[in-house]
Amino acid sequence: MSTLRVELFCDDEVANWHYRVPALGINGGGCRTRAEAEVDCLSVVSFALEGDPRDYDSEADVVSFEVSITSAG
């Protein structure tokens, strides 16, 4: 099992929450609450891991890994 670091932070000037996932180059947010930022981040990470079928190599040997995205805490 691996742990993916997610950094949550509040922008007090605009009173909303943002997140970063350094390992995946994801930056997002603009959520009203920390809980909303966590849920949004889980959704974005899941989407990023799905990939885009247009980028797939049809001639490659393929192996799939089952990955589950949930909050560890």
C-alpha cells in the first residue's frame, strides 16, 4: 500500500480551501470548507488516475492495477 500526500490549506483572504497533490502535479480548490476540499480532491485524483483512452497504446501489453482512493484519516 502507498500513501499519497495531499496538502490542504485555507486562503483567509477569500475564505476558501485549496489542495495540492505534489506527486501528481494537481492543484485545485476554491471550496467553502475543508471537508468539501477533501471530497473534491478525492474526485480529481480518481479522475487523474483513470487516464485518457486516447493516450493508450493499442499495441502495448497491458496489465491493470486495482487502486482504491479513500481518506486515510
